[in-house]
Amino acid sequence: MKLHKSAFPGWRILVRHVLFAVLGGLFVMPAYADAGRERLSLDRGWLFHLGDVPFHVPATQDETYYATKAGMASGAAAVKFDDTAWRKLDLPHDWQVEQPFDPKANMAQGFRPRGIGWYRRYIALPESDRGRHVELEFGAIATHATVWVNGNLVNHNWSGYNEVRIDITPYLHYGDRHANVIAVRVDADAMEGWWYEGAGMYRHTWLVKTDAVHVVPDGVRVTPREVAAGNWEIPATVTLDNDGKQEARVDVEMVVTGPDGKQVARRSTSIAVPVLTQVTASLPMAIRRPARWSLDRTTLYHVTTTVRRDGKVVDRLALDTGFRTLRFDAAKGFFLNGEHVKLQGVCLHQDHAGVGVAVPTSIWAFRLRRLKELGVNAIRFSHNAIASEVLDLADRMGFLVMAENRNFNPSPDYMKQFEWMLKRDRHHPSVILWSVFNEEPVQATEAGYEMARRMVAVAKALDGTRPTTAAMSNGLLTPLNVSHAVDVVGANYQIPEYDKFHAARPDKPFTSSEDTSAFMTRGEFATDKARHIETSYDTEAPAWGNTHRDAWQAIGTRDFVAGGFVWTGFDYHGESWPYASWPSVSSFFGIMDLNGFPKTAYYMHQVQWIKDRPLIYIAPHWNWAGKEGQEIVVRVMSNAERVKLLLNGREIGEQKVDHYRMNDFKVKYEPGKLDAIAYTGGKEVARTSVETTGPAVALELVPDRGMLNGDGDDAMPITVRALDAQGRAVPIANDEVTFETAGAGKSIGHGNGDPNSHEDEKGRTRRLFNGLAQLLVQSNWASSGSIEVDASAPGLRAAHLTIPVRAAAPVAYVPAGAPPVDDKP
Ligand code: GAL
């Protein structure tokens, strides 16, 4: 094995150290440096190797003896390992989305190989960090991960969805000559799901530095509850630890401030923190008439926890919470702050076109905005914990969240995963339900009941302010099943069982936890099984599911059903039902496609779910050359009372709106213009039209937002479409577009919503699919100026777009150090 010393002459390393020290000094701006706590991004400067690296098999007695000692890990986990040829990259990173599609790879995971990969990163810590407490915080790693620090194995993690928090203090070296090595082996052949799971370190990573006396990870418990009308309490606790060599007495203070910045509650207490021992301080607080958090007014309160030792601040952290009441009524459904809310929900997986599961937070904000516009008020993050940044968005944007546990297993290792989710997420006002599982074969057995009972007990102990549920796919009416262990029964599909269940158990709150699973290909209006295409008229659903209209009709007409969660809000990679076979590589279930472009289902649900403004839509498009004189079903979707349809100014018909089925008109095709008009109370309230377009002559790039922040994280989707000579978008254009990006950012991927497309999601070209494609661009780190995007296609006028990039304070980060200079620190 080549050692670093031979690969890097000392002077080169020194130059790198000086450079990193200078850059580090410039850019590291710790948020809580004054208060002892720093949370620094570790995302930049990793080295990556795709494939496994064998561990060294010792041969002699001596070699074996030493190989088994602390700090002596071999292979790519070793401190000294030649990683100079490894690829340099920044996190979040999903290597699966970079792989070519392969008919021999697993279908459920999207026909792409996953495999094993390694990451390494160097960090240098200044002498002044000696005596502090240092933790690694990895948002999540797909899927099985092993972590070493300086050759010590410090963590095995067996879930691709939970955070990895590791106290690495005892293994660290300080000073410029002794960089520390983090090595992570990721086994993504392991699967926890039957959908696309991605591969690698796909969420954000942090290095947390605190005082020796510090609050432990997720150690602040804030779960507000109303004890009497207008009287709220937060039975807050703070758990501390002490790496120091002497017991410390500290003052712990918690301050709650309202949205106006005014303090509404304050509590402090003094507690002794013995050496290397966790202790929990209690700080119950009472609050009178706080402003409520609701779907339209997402009022958040700020909770700051401060730890002082001899008057000096040694730790400080903050989180947001909100005040709202929840109630599931067995007869009337769900109530938020005493007001009835029907759950208009969607289930979501966590990937997006072009980026796989490494989805920037700003792209999540885009996705949630699309859902808000659709009228969605509830999200089930199925079937796993989501990134904490996404829950912050749900709090701020106003969604009700079913937080779901991945692995149904009350044994200690797995219970830790559930406990972690409860502790991390219990302060979020958006979270209304803890789901212990999705569709488990033991759900209708005594074993399932006993397992669920244990997990529910943990949810009550760690939170107790929210009901528990389980997403059951059968066995609801068997004598002993999981529905007896949870507060709210969640039914996946099984619409014919709804009434039977309610009749048998009229006192048990009930919701659909998953429904629909209907199939649509965006922009297609005829099913063609040979070509793996599904019509968008909402007529295709699997044996276990229902069309969008049937499912919502069943849910919307039953008061005892708290609401529904459509499978799914967006298409996702993998699980390509109804075909579940090559060449289909992503799902057909979405209300929107993999990019967030609407299918017909989007308009159908929007007119059902949005009541405060008049809406009207027409499907399909009106480009049917060759079908002149043939009958075409035109679906008009509206939330008004009546709708009228006209073709080229001639009335086709007028109908009373059917809010569950929608309104279909049979129209003999002739090119031109369809107009649809919505009436309420006899007055026109909305209108829309679709027109036959000419052939595409030009490309257009439509940015989602006006500018990006130059922080290296901010990203946005750009819609790519083709226009005819009159500037109308051509819904049947399928041109292949070539992209160029330059300046203060880059392309991070693209998609077009075709579940059968095998185009490289990271390449320079992408075909329009039924008129649309999407390019994702992201700013460069510490950049400003603009991103210049060019799109061209043979025979079409090219498009150019300038996206301004404004200088933004970059996230404080840990400079990527160089390999250690000294062999033996
Ligand atoms: C459900 C399952 C989902 C998805 C869906 C497809 O049974 O919970 O994860 O597989 O079927 O229809």
C-alpha cells in the first residue's frame, strides 16, 4: 500500500495546510462561537471511491496482534491510505442517480446499480479545540454505514433514514501537523425499501463543537400542550453531559419568545453534571394564550436554551415550536385548534428528477410550494423519517405531517431509530401523528400487536402530545391486531372495509393512511400497454388501489374518515407499477411527475381541495392532427357550480359540475380553440382555454425564481419548453435539448417526467417529453454574479437565460484538511 508520505512530499502538504488555514480563517464564521457551540458544515471537500476497498488480512502473529487494536483499522479505513486518486466532491451526494440504467439491476430501486462506496475527509482542529466536545452529525447515509475516525471504528448505522450522531472527542488530534481522518464505508446493496433509496451520504453533514459541558444531541425536549382553555404548558427538559475531568454545576435557562421577539416564558434551574454522566434538568413552563399555529397562520415561537457555568455561557441552542391542539374524533374526523380539517394528504418519497435523494432544501421548498398550490394540507413522509430541514419547511409553510418510522422492530437497536425520530421531531408543530409502520405482514397477529404496543409506549414516554397510528393493509377486523395498540387506525387502501370497520369499532378514530395508487403518464391520453404508457383520464388503477376520483369520493363523503393520503404526490424513481419491468424505471403514481409538472390528477384534486377561489381547467391539449372528425373526450374540471364548453366559439354543452367525477364532453376534433367557462350563482367566475398550436420553432427557459443565493446550496428548477411561432407552448414537442451552464453556478441534473426514459440525468442533453423538461441549477459556493444557461435543439431557436446570483453569507464550514504530516501524533 502506498502511504501518503510517499505520495505527498512534505512541502506540498505544508502549502496545503497554510492555504487551508488562511481560507479557514476567512470563511469560518461560527454561529455560536461566543456561546461555546459551533455547528460547522462538513459538506465540502470529501474524497469518494465507488466500489469496495478490501481490508488487509494480517498474516503473521505480530501483524494480527496490532491489527486488532484501537486506531489500527486497515484498508480505506486506515489513517494512512492513498486516496489521492479518489474523486473530490461535495455533499449531499447520491451515487446511484449517477449510474446508467441497467435491465439487470433491481427494478424496485429503479434499475440502477447501488453497490458499495467509500468516503474520506480530513479535518484539522486547532490546539484551542483541545478540551472541547466534538461530534459528527450526518443527516443520513444510504444505507448501511460504518464510520471510522483516525482508524477507530466509531459507528455502525443500519438505517438509511436516521441521523448519525457520534461523539468523536476521544479520538481526535489537535494542531496543524495532525489532521484527523474520517472514513465512511457505505453498503448500499442493503435495502430497506421497495422504492428508489439512493446511495451514499445524501443529506447534510456537520461537525459540532461544544464546551466539555454540553447539551446532548436532541437533548432539548419541547412539547407544548394545552392543559385548560388558553393555558399551555411546556414540560421542557434539557439533557446534559460533561466530558470534563471535574463535576460541573451549571445554570440552565430556557426562554420562549413570540413572533414579535417578546419573551413569553422563562425558566431556569441549577444542576450538577457529574463527569461523563448524562443528567436531565426539568424546566416546566406555563404560557397564557399563545398565538396558535395553524395551516394559514404558521406562528412559530422561538425557544432558546442557555447553559452557564460560573456566569459564563458554555452552551446555547435554539429551536422553533408552535401551539396548536389536535383531536381525532371517531365520528367526525380531525380537528386542529378545535376546527374541523379534512386531511387532503399525499404520501411522498424523498427523491426528485436529476438529483436522486440528494435533494437541496430549496428544491424541497419548491416541491412543498407545488403541493400547497394543489391544496394539499397533509403529508405522510412514507415510509421513513425525512430531513429535518424539510420538517422546518412544513412548520413554516403549514402542512400537517404523519411522521413514519422505517423499521418495525422494538428490539433495542431498532427502537433507537424510532426514539431518535421522536426526540428530533417532537418540537415541530406540523407533526400530528407518529406512525409506527407501513403494511407489516404481522399486522393482524398477536406478535404484531405486542411489537406495536411497545413502540407506542415509547412514543407516549418521549412525546405523549400526539396520537400514534400504523398504516395497515389488512386484518382490520381480526380479533387481535395492531389497530388495538394505536390511537388512530390508518388504513392503506381497503375502501370496502371502511364502513365495516366503523360499524364494528365506532369509537375508534380512523383515517386513510394511503389510498389511490392510480397510474398516469403526464401528457398522454390513451393507454398503450405495449409502450408502457398510461392514460391521464384517471381510469387506470391497480387491484389494490382506486382511481383518484373513486378514492377521494369514498373519503370525502365519510365524516368518520379523517382524510386521505394519495399515493403519491410526485412520481419517484423505482417501483414502476403497473409494469414493474424494463424499460419503465420510475413510478406512474404521482399527481405530479418526477419534476413536479402536473398531470391531469393535479387539476382534479385542486378543484376538489381548493374552495376559496374559482378554478377551471381543460384536459387534454388540443393538438390532435390526424384525428379530425373523431370524437375526443374533453374533461372540464372546476370548483364552480356549472361549466360550459365551446369549440371555436360554438357551444358544445353546459353541465352542472360533478365535484367528485368531473365533467366530460364528447367533442368531434377540429383544430382551433376550446373555451371552458365556470359559473356560480349564474355569473361567470372563471374561464380557460386550450388551443391547437403550430409546430415548435423556438425553445424557452422559464426560471422558478428571480435569483439564487451564492451559498453553494441554493438551487432552482428551470422549465424547458418549446414554443410555436405565436409563442404558445407546444404540448407534444419531443425535441432533444442540449444545455450549457456557465458562471456562478452549475447544472445538478434534469428530468422530463417520462417513466421510460433512460437518459443520463446528469448529462448535457435531455429530450422534451410531451412538451416539457426541467433543468436544475445550483449556485457555486461563495459566488455572486450570474448563472448563464443556454439551451439549443436542432431546428429550433436557442434560448438563453441569465439567473442573477447574489452574494450570501456562506454556511460556516470546516476546511477540508490535508492528510496528516506526522505518522504518530
Ligand atoms: C403500498 C405501499 C407503498 C407502495 C404502494 C404502491 O402498498 O405502502 O409503499 O408500494 O403500495 O401502490
